[in-house]
Amino acid sequence: MVQQEVQCKEDRLVGQLQSYSSAIVAFSGGVDSSYLAFMAHRVLGEQARAVTALSPAVSETQRKMAREFARLHGLRHQFIETGEMDVDGYTSNPANRCYYCKTELYGRLDKLREEQGIEVLLDGANLDDASDYRPGRQAAREKSVSSPLLECSMSKDEIRRLSRKWGLKTWDKPAMPCLSSRFPYGVTITEEKLSQVERAEDFLRGLGLRNFRVRHHESLARLEVDGQELPMLLDPELMQRVHERLREIGYLYVTLDLKPFRSGSLNDALNHGAR
């Protein structure tokens, strides 16, 4: 019965996509936008474009994953440059930082949509996003971005299940938001700091970790690691390697959060009235 309900949601999604003559999908290479880009391509063919933003906050790992997914599934794909690093409301890193990022992104994508005569701009927001603090949703509303996964009441778990059904390698991919999400609100974002986080996470990924974050607290790197992977970092020899490498990258202190990785943990400060 549950599987039937999920399939009904996908059927609704197909019907919604069929109602468009053409579409641009804001494609980050994550679970949600990958599934949406794949389905848009299945329904609309060459009239569906997957567009990926490039900025210092988008890691090379993310870029490669997006490029490879598009190549593997024959998507009509392109990269565009975005300029959120030139927006003070973004780099000063307020609690609504994502609003400025998404305003910049959707503005660029909407301009591209107009230039190419595309009917609609789509993003991969899902049902779970509606219950979390997502200031970027305001930007989506202001730019008339459609969110078909959300409109079809698809949860993250359902999107993963449907992605697995289609054989998409992204079905079990850990969430990988932009690098700016590693900074506590109020900590100024710079290209140098973003590069520091990226190099630290690349090193940890090279050790075999999959679901983790390097939270940037200026001179301190706070590692959040999935509970199942946490024991790996408790090996004294490996701890020393991590400490030495992150010191080389520029962190003075390296600490391991005793609470396992949880997406959106920096929003905890908002719940305590801090900024």
C-alpha cells in the first residue's frame, strides 16, 4: 500500500511535468534535484535543461558529481556562474543567508529562462523542507519558482526510494549543501575560508567518511560525524593524522562533536535566540 502511494505521487509528478512545454531545473547534483532533473528529462526530453551554479561555495566534488550524473543520464546540462560572494547580505552570514544566495541563483536562472524562451523554472524542494527553517523558500516564491516535488507531497525518503527504483546512484547519497552551510551565523564568509573547509572535507572523505561536516568556527574546526562512522575517528593514530592535516590546512584547534552529525545543526543557535 505504501509503495502504491509513492507511485501515485510519481504519477502526479509526471502529469505536472507534462503540463509544461519546457523547463529549467536548478540542478545541484543532490538527491532531490537529480531525481527531478532525471524525471524532467524523461518527460520533456530536450526541452528540459539542468543548470548547475558555480561559485566558491560549490565544492569541486559537487561539480564533478553533477557533471557525471548529467553525462550518465543524457541530460541537457550547463553550468552558470553566480555572484553571491559579491552580496554583503550573503558574506556577512546572517540567519537568512540562504535567501540572498537563492535570490542570486534564481535571478540568474530566470534571466536564462527568458533568454532561451523556457516556460518554467523548477527547484528540488521537497515536503521535508516545508517543516525546516528554509529562508531560500522566500526567494523561490519571489521569483515564481515551481517546486513540483513539494507540490506532489514527496518526502526525502520517498524521493530516495523512487531514485533507487530508477537505478539512480544518488538514491543513497548523503546530503551535501553548499560549503557556506558550515559557518555559524555571523561568521563572515570568504573564499579563503570556503577553500579551507573544502580541503578539510576532501581529506576526511578520502579517509572513507561519507556523512559528516567540518563546521568552521574560525581557528577551530568542529567535526560532526555520522554515528555509525564515529568509532572510526576514535582510533588514536587516525585522530593524530586528522589533527595534523587540519592544522596544515589552517585550523589551530580540531575537535570532534560528541553528538553525531545532524543536518542543520547550526540552526540550534536560532532556537536559543542567538545569532
